[in-house]
Amino acid sequence: MTGQRGDEPVRDGPGPYSGLFGSAPDTYGYQTATPKHVTVASVIAIGLGALCLLLAALTLTSAGDQISEVLTGSQGNTPVAVAATLVCAVVYLVPGLYLRKRRAWARYVLIAVAAMGIAGGIMALPASLLGLAIHATLLFLMLQRPTRLWFTHR
């Protein structure tokens, strides 16, 4: 209820910070909206999946021999390279899409994929700095407290 008591408006309800007695709210409590960490991780995973699909399509062009040589180590392995990039796309796209639907398995899959990406990036240093940074960011986002709480409080 808003009224006038002198020059001050009268307010019923919580304080200016929406907490009990005007204290700061608990920002790590139960959330119904998707946390930014989850949204960013989902966008990263979907982007990586889209890049894998693009690589699979490029492997089917005249550049397929060069791409298959980079991916498999020998020319003429275009079907193997296409299959590998399609599996890669599925591994990123499916969890990336289900992450925002609050599926806990998608979070675990992305944690495992990010850990494998970090391990592969370390073995391929210094050529893999960007991939290492992307997978480290993905792992960091999946292990943050707001992300963990959002998946545990269903």
C-alpha cells in the first residue's frame, strides 16, 4: 500500500533490496531463469557443433583430401574424416541443445567433452591454444556454482 505519511511514502513488503529486512538477496538460491553461465556454455557448444558440421561439408568438396590428411594423417580417408566430424558435431550439438532444457546429463557430457578437449589441446600445444582456451572456458562455466545449483534445484 502506498500512502502519504508526511513527505515519506508508506510501503508494505520487502526492503529496497528485496530481501528480509532490506538485506541483499541470496543470488545463489533457487533460480527459475537460465543462468548466464548455462546460456554461454550452450552457445559455445552449439557453435562448436556448427563448426564441425561445416568441416564435414567442406570435407566433401575438392578440399576433402587435404582435410582428411589433417584429420586422419593420410589422404583418401574422406569417409573416415566425414564420419569423425559428424560424430564431433553430435557430441557438441545434442548436449548444447539440451543444456538449456535443464538436463543434467547434458552438463555431464559437456564436462567430459571439455576435459577431453583440454587434454587434446595440451598434447597439441602450441598449435591448439584457441581450442584449449575454448574447452577450458566451457569446463569453467559448467563447474560454476550458479550452474551447479540450477541443475540440482529442479
